[in-house]
Amino acid sequence: MAHEGNEKKAYGRFQYSEDIYAAVEAIHRNQMSANTATKEYKIPKVTLINKLHGKVLMERKMGPTATLEKEEEGRFENWITAEAKLGFLMDSDEFKDALQTNGY
């Protein structure tokens, strides 16, 4: 049986990503404390503190690093779209083969 004072707060996984900017801005402008911001914006305290102290980048992306640069990704996207318009549909294995053929 959980005691009321020991209950964990239910934060949605990364549901606060847009609010983190507002929280950090409010703290930097001395409009509120970090404790108040965690409650007001429903952001885990450790997450907010890590962002404030630069331990974690504000623009952090989760998951593995991208294999393709944005420009390369755009070229492949345009190529696949053009092929599809001509009636040549591509499955994931064919796309992987195309990447490997091009040195990726």
C-alpha cells in the first residue's frame, strides 16, 4: 500500500518537450524557481535541472544517430517519390540495397 506522500508523479514520456523551453526561459528571467517550474510545467525536476546546467542539450534527439545527412535524405526521398510516380514501388529491402549501392 503506497503512502500519499511517497507516490510517484506520473509524467507522460516526453510530453513536456515544448514546455521545457518556456520553463527554462521563465527561470532565466527570474520569473519562477526551478521547483515552481517543475510543478507548473509538469516537467521532471532532474530533467529541468539537467537542461538548465547544460548536462543535456535542449535539442537532444533520442535514439541512434542518423545515417544520412538531411540533404542526402532529401535526395533519396525525391528519388523514391519519382520512382513511385513512374510505377516502380520500392520495399524496405530494395531501399536498403539502394543505400548500400551508394555507399551507405
